[in-house]
Amino acid sequence: MNLLQKIAEAVGARADASLVLNELALLEQEKEEMEDQKKQAEALQLAQLIQLLYSTKMTLLQFPVATALKERQFRTASNRGERNCPTCGEELPSLVLTPNVVLRSSIDEWKLRDLDFKFQAAVSGINSNDHSRQNEALQNMQILIETPRYAVKVAEGGLIPKLVEFLKYKRLNTSATLKCLYYLAKHCDDHKEVIVEAGVGRRIVKQIYRGEKGLDAIAVLLELSRKETLRDRIGETEDLIPLLVSLLHNDNPDVSQKAQGTLQNLSSNTSFVIEMAEAGHFQPFVAHFNQGPQESRALMAADLIKMQLKGK
């Protein structure tokens, strides 16, 4: 519906006064034509949208309501408790405001269309070869993808491997990229499979070793490791477990906590537990040793002796 897009532009960030006035004039004309053609329902909705522009002064509000005089108003601080209608000045028989369902529906429709437009623009930017466009797109996508429907659209569009590949490049916004991957993993286990298959573990290890901050990266690993069937593939990533152990003493408590959680998830594999002990993290080793069967304890004891010999 082009009308709603015009309304969106008028009440959104691009609040150009002359543009708004032009749009209002066109909308008023269209409403009159509809009334002449007896299209009462369409004219009513259009009148509500026009009132939206006037009443909010280019600021989109969330709670359209109607007064007892059936005037279309909004729940703002200025009209709470007033006995007179803020539009016509007449005294209100009641201060009760009822939800304006039709107008609220129009606002919700506009918001959804606006988000869809922003999503398409972000996808286009990610698929471009222009680094500035890609960074701008990633900045916007990290917000959009918090909504599950856009995470699904990203996956369906085959963008997950591309996002993982973006972690290779310092010139791209890796923090925004990691947040995109985090929400993709959080919203769907199938997305986790694709992310791990694309090699995110190795990308993250290299990223942290080259000195980049690790909070967003470890958050991705922790979320991925929640899926039991992926733990072996994650833990087998070269240098990953020693890296996680080194992060247990990170100055950022969030990083150390997430590293601890990831190691805890990976400790279901005895080989990983031994590797953790070799890197200086013995708690999972001791827990497995105390809880494991006799045969497993004997093998772990042998591994412990080997570790002691290596340390001499």
C-alpha cells in the first residue's frame, strides 16, 4: 500500500516539513475523492492516517485511542486528565479512552512494511562488494535479526556462510557480524548447524588471537555449544579449547563467564576434558574422574601421568 509508505516517510526519521505538508494536501484530496465515490471505509481510514500526522507532529506514537466524543487522539502526557477534547475543545462526558483498533492496525502495518524495507536494503548491502555499504548493512541487520522472522529470512536467503566469511576481514564490522550470527543461532537449532558447517569456530579462534575483543565471539560459541550434537565438531576446532581456558581469567567477567559455560558444555567429551586439563583447567577432569567408571578412570589416570611427564 503506497499510502502507508508515504505516511512512514512523513512520520519517520526523514521529517522534512515541506514534504509532510505536500503529503497532507495529497491525502486530503484523496480522502475527499473517496468520500465523493462513497468509499466510506477507505475514507475513514485515510482520515485517521491524516489525523496521525497532524496529532503527532511527525512523531509516531504507539497507542492510538479515541475519546468519548469519538475523536481520534493519542495517549500523551498533555491530554491525560483534561476535561476538554484536545481537538475540538468540547467538554468530554468521560475521561475514558478506548483503543483505536483501526488506526493501531494501520500503524502496525506501516511499521512492518518499514522493517521489511530496511531488511531488503540490508540484504542488498551485505551482497554488495562495497565495504562501506556492507558495514552499514551489518549495523542495521544486527538490530533487525533480533526478530525471529528476519533471522529465518537471512537463513532462507543463504546468507549465513557469507556472514561467517565476513569474520575474515578486519575492515568489516565483525562485532555486528557476530551479533547477527548469535541471534541466528539463538532463534533456531538448524541455523546452528549451518553456522558450524561454515567454519565459524576457526574464524573465531583466529579473530581472538589477532587481538580483537572476544565477548561477542564467545557468546556465539556458547550459544552454538548448547546443541549437544554440535559439541564434538566445535571442540575439535584447532586451538579452541586452549583459547577458552585462557579466557577464564579475562579482565571482562562476561567473557570469562561465557568461556566457562562453553567449556562446561564441551566437557561431555572425555577427550576435550583431557585437553582442558593439559591447558591448565582441571575441574572438568576431576569431575569426570570421580564420576566415571573404573575403566575410564584408569585411562584418565594414564593421561594424567603423561601430562606430568610433559611438564618435566
